Amino acid sequence: MVSFVSEMWMFMRVRKKYWLLPILIVLAVFGGLIVASQGSAIAPFVYTLF
């Protein structure tokens, strides 16, 4: 996982694709939210957001 993050950072730095960083952060947050809401008490509140 660390190598993927470092390679992605190197790609963005070399190719000047810094606009990808906010997209990746939002995707990671949504992914973490979905994983955290599986089978927990937070699930009904998460589903009302969408």
C-alpha cells in the first residue's frame, strides 16, 4: 500500500497532476465511510445523506 501511495505521489509530482489529489482524497473518504458504516449504528445516518 505504501508503494502505491509513493508511486502515485511521484506520478503527480513529475507530471504536474496536482488536481488529482482532491479527487483521491474524496474517494478515500467515501470509501472509508462506506466501510465504517457496514453493520454499525452509523449506517442509518449515512444512508440519509445519500
